[in-house]
Amino acid sequence: MLGGLRRASSVGDLLTRDLASLIHPLHDARAHRAGHVWVRGHGAMLIDADGKEYIDGLSGLWNVALGHGRVELAEAAREQLQTLGYVSGYTGSSNERAIELAERLARLTYPGIDRFFFTSGGAEANESAIKVARAYWKLRGQPTKTKVIARELGYHGTTLAAMSATGIAGYWPLFEPRVPGFIHIPSPYPYRAPRRGASSDAPEATYGVTIANELEKAILREGPETVAVFLAEPVLGVGGVIVPPDDYFPRIRQICDRYDVLFAADEVITGFGRTGRWFALEHWGVVPDILQFAKAITSGYFPLGGIGVNSEIAGVLDEAPVPWMHAYTYSGHPAGCAVALRALQIIEDENLVAEAARKGAHLIGALHACLADHPHVGEIRGKGFMCAVEFVKDRDTRMPFAPEEQIGARIHAEAQARGLFSRVRGDVFVLAPPFVIPDDLLDRIAGILASATTAVLG
Ligand SMILES: Cc1ncc(COP(=O)(O)O)c(C=O)c1O
């Protein structure tokens, strides 16, 4: 009992105990000393152990799309946990919620993506995408097709293969050697593209097609007979909310078809409405062969992710003479699937995909109104309800600040002091609030970010 009382302690004490007992994702003990210990959430708000309220500017980690404190999601988990808390999903064993969720995803996702494998999160989804691609080619008699082409600035998780696909080099050094057979090509980054007139051996090609052609060059360099799959996020999230030109993914699809390379879309962030469509490639009329998802499928209330594959891939697995030796204990967890089914129902009932599109436009408008004239705001960008503000030293030349100046980190700290909690990548401040956030809070986010910017940059 006394122990219980002692535990109702100050944030300083909690952080001391935390640091003595926990290792965190992206562990950095120095940075964590000024961390938060969160105790409650409601809607788009988070409350820390000091009792201070913050706007959850990134929906947790891009996942809490339905906001905090949703009783329906807790109820869905409770009901399922009381009925059947766990059962194996290995061959020979299944459960009704997993079947229902797969059927529902077949209706919701891209045409042709109609068979599903569940994981506990996004990295496992990417591992599964890579392993299903390699297995597919082996079973089709092309065992040399094993390489994975991914992109610079792409983020796919931190397990070893997902980390090897990730194209943000800071994730590698402590853990190398990386898994062999992973190649990176440049991502489209319109703001950092060669300025008009400065580039181009093929002046008639757009930037989108030129940068997509990097995939063709890489496939030809490696040999099409060695490449299994191209892995890409439709909109780069962790890399800094970078939106491709409209003609990029249609061209990617053509290249994958031409060289018999599977296209695996990492929609771990973009899936389930974040970009204002159920799935982001819908913006460009493109269908992947493999779809990776996680995060918003349960709104973060249960760890669940997975992949969907087309019937061609599923058919090859069905006909295989050997089992697909890939498995997770928690694949198709009944409580996770029950929460996902409820979350998807809420997205439909509350028309939240359209709301995400509308609120994204509102937020981008508010950011423009508050920040567009600031001399160090290089670009305000976004797709649907994922947005970013990129700060630069010189707006005309787009020259970045020196990393030692820590501009992004300082603006992040000032924003927190004003009640906005989100994340930065370098000097790019990213935003992806819950779909249920009220409009006036969107204006407040823009106001806080403007004031934090002034505090750091004048
Ligand atoms: C696009 C993308 N893929 C994969 C992942 C990894 O997901 P997880 O952290 O659930 O393993 C993330 C996480 O942010 C992500 O943004």
C-alpha cells in the first residue's frame, strides 16, 4: 500500500525510476531526462504526470487516428478477451475475428489485394512482405530473384531486414552489417529537386518520371533476374512527409511490370485514411502487389499490422509443395482483430477518411496563414492529414541550417513548452493529428508552431 502511495510521485522521480529500469525505443538517456510521463488521454489531448495538457500533434506515432479514450475500442478488446483471449493462428488453427478482419480488408483495400497475413506491427509487416516476395519467386522457379530495392529517406522499421530497407542512414551504424541484397535509390523530394533549368539530360521528362526511372536504372544495373521486390511508402512519413509528384507512382508501376519486380507498398502510416483516401496509392490510380499496414488499423489500441497480397501470390503459396515457414505467435490475435474491426467501423460510421482530407486542408491553410511569410520557412507541405514544415537557413537558395544549430530540436522544445507534442526529423517539423481533432485546435497548432518558430528564429 505504502509502495502504491510512494508511486504517486513527481515527474522527476518517475523519470529517475524510468531511466534506472527502462531502455526506450531510440534510447537516448540524455534526451530522455527532459521527457514526459503520460498518464491520460482524451480526444486529441494528452495529459502528463504534471497534469499539463498537450495537443497530440502526431496521433501518438501516426497511429491514434481515432483519438484517445475511445470506449468502443476498449469494449471491443474487453469483450473478445473475455470470450477468447488468445489462440494460435498457425496452420490448422484460426479464429472468427481474424477471418472477419481479413474479409473486411479484402473489401477495403485495393482491388486484387484479397489475402492477408497479420503481424504485431509495421516492421514485421515489412519483413513479411520481403519474405513473401522471395518465397513467391522461389516457388515460381526463379530462385535468384531475391534483392530488395528501397529508397533513400524511406523508413520501414528497425528489425534487421526492415532496417536494411530503411534509407535513413542514422538507423544503421550501431547495428551493421546490414542484411545483404538491399539497394537504395533516391526518393522524389520535389522541394530538393534540381531547380528548373539546372538539370536534365532528358528535358522532356518530368521530375516525377526522371526520379522514377532511377528504379529502372537500378534494376538493369543489378539484373532483373536478381530483383524480387521494390518497397516504398506512397508518401514518405518519418523521412519528413514528402509527397511524390503525381506521375511518379504510375511510372513505378510500369517499371515493376516491365521487369517482373513485385511492388510492395508500405502503407503503415498512409493506410486507413491518413492521406484523405483509404489507401494512398488510390490518389494516383496505382495498385501494388503487396500492401503493408499497421498503426491506424487499431488506432494504436492494440499492436497489430500485416500484409495483403494479390491472388497470384496467394495462389502460389496455396499450391506450394512446402509450407511458408514464416510465423508470429501473435499473428491474427483475436483481441487485436476485434479492435481493428471496431476501429474500421468507426472510420466508416464517422466518415473519417473525408474528415481527414478536410482537416488536412484546414491545417495546411492555417500553417500557411501563420508561417508562410517567415524567412526561415522553406516549405509547408502535406497530403491529406499528414503535413510538414521544413525550416531552412536561406529561403532563396534552400540551404539548410548546419545540423549543430539543432533548429528542429529547438523548435520542437519550444512547441512543447506551448502545449504541442509532435516530432521532428532534422529541421522538418511533422504533424499528423487524430482525425477527430476539433478545427479550433488545428488553428491552435499553427499558432503554437508560429510562436515556437519566432522564439527560436526571430
Ligand atoms: C512507413 C513505416 N513502415 C514501418 C514502420 C515500422 O512500424 P513498427 O514501429 O510498428 O515496427 C513505421 C513506423 O513508424 C513506418 O512509418
